[in-house]
Amino acid sequence: MNLRIDERKFKRISRRELLKLTPLVALGAFAVPALQKPLLKAGLGFSDWASGKLFRPGHMAPTFADSDLTPFSKFPINGYDVDDPGVDFDRWTLTVAGAVQKAGDYTLAQIQTLPKFTQNTRHVCVEGWDVIGNFGGVRLSDFLKTVGADTTARFVTVQCADDYYESLDMATALHPQTLLCYEMYGQPLTREHGAPLRLNIPTKVGYKQAKYLTDLKVTNVIERVGYWEDQGYSEFYGL
Amino acid sequence: MSTQVIAIENVKTGEVTEAVYEHPLVVRVCHWVNAVSLFVMVGSGLQIFRAFPSFGAKIPQKDLINWPKAFAIGGWLGGALQWHLTFMWIYLATGLVYVGYQIFSGNYKQVLFAPRDLPGVWPMVRHYFFFGPKPPVREAYNPLQKHAYTSAIGLGVLSVLTGFAVWKPVQFSWLAWMMGGFHLARLWHFLIMWAILAFVFGHLVMVVLHGWNNFVSMLTGWKKDPEYLSK
């Protein structure tokens, strides 16, 4: 009934089958110090590429009822450096540059002339915690229109009063829930939360939502991605 | 399922033993790639967990456990995320290839727990845990084994789904919603990891108990003199 072979032949067959697994040794490349870094960089790059593909411009982040809000006192501050970089509110302006028709300095009052939107959205930190906050401000897309930004450019970058810096892909910058935020819980931003102006981006992880903005630039080229990204964190990190 | 059986003749003694081709190449490759990626996913996942070892509020933060860094991969949060976000694709691809292969080759019958396996579960439990008599062995996997493997595959699917809910709670908001939102999805993801680790522990104990011949079959595909063939 069955094929009948001698033991040596069986050993040969077994060995051949075992050898078929040898390509798996390639996974060991992840253990080689010289290869590990570029491999993980490529892996993270692939993840970011996939994240970009998964992003849907018309898909809204979930919004919540006021009763779901995390109390303001329990909304973490999480500055990377100092909680208060000492912004002089009287002299503060947002300096706009790059691929825009109307570059220059914009005061908070000028920004606030744009339609105001408020939203209860989830703020997710890369560390794993999350809170639901109330944010108010103007749509970044409205502001970009006001300054005559070239929205075919790839990035919007921001610079902060505390040396923090960030960059956003244009698709996210134009998302309706992406706000230039000047209010939290109906009150003007406190210094710790990024007064006078911060980013609120419910489709991004927390570190993308820079505080104490001072400069905004529309550009196709970025030398630096962001404070955390340049240390090895995901560049896109869309939620 | 067409199992390949051969008879092996010892040239000196003329003694004949049989061998069965139990594990096709795709299954073996997936098994070992999965073993590696699971190891990396768990290790890096625990390092990610170390950044916020809690499932409660951030303020006030009550840590669940101070997981030792020595039993984690990546060294720091950013490093662990690099490992996790790289190997999740390997983990996912392996799972898809495995499940796809099992379905299209029909080989799933070997491992999938079916209703007809139900009556055989209790005798097996009695044998393993309560010194009961050993039920007759009729196929490669006994009913309890099938139950364990089928559950493990199910847990693998859940680990991916909860993982996507944690990674993309906005783009896959429906997925996160089904799990009670991002916050709970993170907890499910963590608990499923422990369930998988419980399976792995039991699996390794059984591998040790069943010996070398059984272990080698996951390398060569061939199992010599399996119990279910013997006279």
C-alpha cells in the first residue's frame, strides 16, 4: 500500500525537508547590530506609508458628549521641556512663511476672526494613556486658505516657543478636525496647555499636537520632521 | 485530507516503521516565523506597556506592575515601537498565509476543532489532569489539542484586531467602538497577549512531554511511528 523506503533514504528526505527551512535564518538579520537599525527604520517607514494610505480625509475622529469629558484638572500637561516657555502674549504673533501668498505675522485676534469650531475628541498619547478633551479654535484649513497657502505642497511645519517643532502631512493639515486651538474647556488656553495657540489634531497622536506655536510654514521639503520623530518615533503616527 | 504515509525499512534488521508527513512546508515555515514574531511582539509590547503600565487614568496614575526592562525588547518606548510596528506586518502576513493555506489546501481539517471533536474533550482532560485512562489516538491531533490550536488561532486573529484598534482608533473607529473604545481596546490587546502566552506555555510543556520525535516533525514535516498508526 505505502511507499517502502530504507532508513537512509528517509534520513535524506528528512534532511532535505529541514534544509527547506534555512531561508528562515534571514530573520536573524534583525539580531545583527549593523543591520538592525536600517531594518527597523524600513519597518517603521513601511508602517508610516501604510498609515498614510489608511488615512481618509473625510473620515471624522469620534466625538464625545460633554459628560464623557476628562475633567480639565486631569488633562495631562506633558510638556517635553518646560511647562511654561514664557511667551509674551502682548507681542505674540504667528509667523507664516513658505509656499503662501500672504506671508507675515498674524495676531491672535486676526486668527480668531475665522469661524470658531469646538470639539470633544480623544487625545491619545504615544505612551498609551488617553483623555477626552474639549478644544476650541479655527480650522487649520481655513487659516491656510486665508494666508493663500499652496495646498498642493506636502507639509505644514510648526515651530514652538520652547524649541519643539513638528511637521504635518498636508492631508491631515486640511482635515476638518485639525484646529489651530486657542481654547480648552471654553477657556483661553493656559500657558501649560500651550497658550496662546496650539495644534489640536484628533487624527494624530499627542506628540504631533504642538503647543506654544510661533511659526508656521508651508513647504515641500523638511529637514527635520519633529522633536520626537527625529529620535526614532513614527513620522506619520495617524490614529 | 490525503495524508502521506511511508514505510521505512531498517536495512539491517528488516524492521519496518511507518512515518507520516504531518506538517506541510508552508505550515512549518509559518510556525517558526510566527514563533519569532510572537516573541518580538510580546517583548516589544511589554516595553511599550512600561511607558504607561496602567489601564486607568493618567491623573492620578496607578501603575499595575513595574514590568522589568530585562524581559522586554527595544530598550525604550521609541525603540519598542519600531520593533512592534515592524514585526506586526510579519505577524500579520504569516497569519494570513497560514490561514489561507489551511483553507485552500484542506489541511485545516487536521487542526480545526469541529463539533464532532466535542465528545472527545472530556476524556482527554481527564487523562491529562485527573489521571484518567488514555483515550485511543486516532488522528494527528486529539480533540483537546485541536481545541487548543483552534483557540490559539482565534487569539491570533483577536490580537491583530485589538492591535489595529489601538494603532488606528480613528481610521478603524468601528473596530475600536466594538471593543468599547480605544481605552478598552488597549486592555483587550494586553489580556489577549496573556492568553496567547498561556497557550504558548501549555504548548511548550506538551512539546517537552512528547519528546524529540514529535518536535522534529515540526522541522522536517515527517513524524516517525505516530501513535495513531500503530497496530
